[in-house]
Amino acid sequence: MKKTTKLLLPLLIAGIVACLAVIFASRWYASEKRPDSASLALLNEAYAAVVANYVEKPDAKKLVQSMVDGMLAVLDPHSAYLPPEPFHEMEIQMAGTFGGIGIELGMKEGRLIVIAPIEDTPAFRAGIQADDHIYAIDGVPTQGMNIAAAVKRMRGRQGTPVTLTILRNGSPKPLIFKLTRAIIRVRSLKSRLLEPGYGLVRITQFQERTGDEFREALQKLRAASGGKLKGLVLDLRFNPGGLLESSIQVANNFIGDNAAQTLIVSIKGRTSDATRNFNASLGPKEAHYPMVVLINGGSASASEIVAGALQDYKRAIIMGKQSFGKGSVQSIIPLRDNGALKLTTARYYTPSGRSIQAKGITPDIEVGTVWPVADKDAVKGMELKEKDLENRLEPVDEEMGGGKRAPAVPHGGSSMADLSRDYQLSRALELLRSLNLVRQKGAS
């Protein structure tokens, strides 16, 4: 009997140890599998304490939104929560179409001012002019009203009425404009001939229709030049970016006539759907006329994709100043409250594998604007880049292309303004003329 007890005791102890090991292992595995559970519990505990004990009853919706804002604020400058109205406004901006009357607005000395009516819109046809003071919208005075609130009142469903009370210099009394809202299409680019044979296309932002508008602009420039262009200036200065797909469509006009060189941009993120290559379609492209792309510190994101691809394939000469350096991709994730998360999900890379994040595109020919000597230091201090932003993604030195890559290439260190007032544009045209002259002389 004693011998049996002696045998059972070690077995019992071993069993207890094994059970404890299993319990602790399962708890350790659960904590490893869900490392955020403790943090989420802390968040719930803090929220409950605030709701139960704060001196005044807090707004639960505002508390939750602030928690989401705080969570995204520690990631990077481009990740953000978009409440329903800003999210809807962003969708309108990217689509480039909305129901309204067609006015570009601004503020001047606290007054709501017409910057310009958009051509072929209700406001334009009614005779509303630049610098008109919008005194009231549907009888509601605009004093103290910001631009966002004014836009909200003037936009609406196609065919609905809106009345503007306008104060105009030289008019003895207020002017009343009874307008009917229509579908307004805002073009994302402008184009014109600088001189016979030499075209200019300025893209202000990459919207849904930018790819189609760009092809139309090229066709009109060719037709105005007798069917053939001698050169093109693509102006991407102060272009903050926009839709990735539209920038690819623009670059596709010049890339893809060589099966070994079709990659336009690669994106690389943590998930499989955030890692992919975007290639040009094979087939006939724009003729290989000389081309200059103008960039500056306001050129970011999608505009850097276009400039980087054309630079890597030596299809264009990049001129101007170092670009902003926003080499990250934001995905829009709709939420249940009709808002959305704008979340950074990937970095993008040029065809040769260059990451632009916090670095930017270095122009082949650096050309600044003409500033008085005394102002140079002041202007330099005002140039904000991606690398200067708090919490921005770190630049990477790796090269990531995938598929066929262009050879690594060493790179050197406006509005539709008049050439006499736009130094960078005049230098671009001068370069195009010189390149054509070299071609005509047969020099290499």
C-alpha cells in the first residue's frame, strides 16, 4: 500500500505541473496572438470612466471620433479619419463633377468673393464676374460664413433654384441672380500652344477624367500644329497628386512602345493586395518629340509618379525644383457611419526601383523662379517637404521594381501664365527649341 502511494505521488505532481504548463502556455499563446487585447481593454476602461464620471455628460460620438483621430495621428501625416461631409467632399473633388452653379470662391477682407465663374456654367452665363461680393445666398447673409458653408448652400441637385445677392463695384444697388443648378464638370487640366508646334499641358490634380482629358488635349494640340507636335511641356508644378489610376493613364501615353519597358510604378505594402505592379499597355504611343516636365516643391504623389517614370525611361527632361517627396499610397476604407479611413497602405517606386518617400524627384535641370536676392533665404525657409512633416514614413534605400525594370539612371542635381512672367516655363520652351535644332542639324 505504501509502495503504491509512493508511486502515485510523483505521478500526481507531474500531472499538476503538466496542467499548469498547459494553462500558462495557452494564456501566453493567447496574449501573443492578441497582443492588443490589453490595450483595447485599457481603452474601454478609460472610455467607461469618462462617460461615468466626467463633470458634464460628454458627447459619446465625439469621444469615439477623437479616439480614432488619436490612433491615426501617431501613424503618419497622411492617414486620417474622414467624417461623412469631408469624405463626400473628397469624392466630389476626385470625380470632378457636382450639382451647383459654377463659381470659384475666395475670401477677401472677411467677404465672400467670386474668384472666377467657371466657363459654360449657370453663373458664367448669368454674367457673374470675378471680384463680385456674394452678399447673400437664398436671402441668408454671408457675413461670418466660411467658404465650406457657402459651398454647401450653393451646391445641390441639378434643376433646383438658388438666388445670389451680389454687390458689385460700380452698381448703385445689389444685383439679384436667380440661378438653376446644373451638373458642373471641373477640368483638371488646361492646354494651349506656346507657339506653333510647341504645346503646354498643365495638370492641376489627377481626377477621374484626367486621363481622358489629357488625351483630348494632346489631340487638340496636334491638330492646332498641323498634325504634328515639335515639343511638349507637361506642367506638374503645385500638383498635389490625386488618383493613382489617372497618373498611370497619363504616363501610358508615352510609355509602352517597347515591350521591355512597360512598368510605370510599383507599390509595396504589408498585404498582398497592397503589393503590385502597374504597367503601360503595349501599342502605338505619342511620337518621340522633345518633352519637358516642370516640377517644384508643390509637386507630390501622383505627379511624382508621372515625373519619375518619364525620367527613368529618359522620355522627358525633368526641370524645375526638387519635388515634395510623398511616396506613399493612401487607400480609402469606408466606415459604417458613412465616413471613411484614409489609410497609408503602401509605398510606391519608380520603374528603376527608386523610392521617392521623403526624398522626392530630383530634376535633371534645376531651374528656380526669379526672386529678388534679398528674398532668397526667406523663400528657402518656406519650402515645406514630406521629410519635414512630423511622423512621416522614413525614406527607404531599397530598390523594388518587379518584372522588367528600366536601367538605373543617374539623375542630376502655374497657372497658364505668360512666358514673360514665368521663368521656368520660358526656360522649358527654350530647351525644346534647342533640342529640335540639334535634331535638325543632325548632331548627336
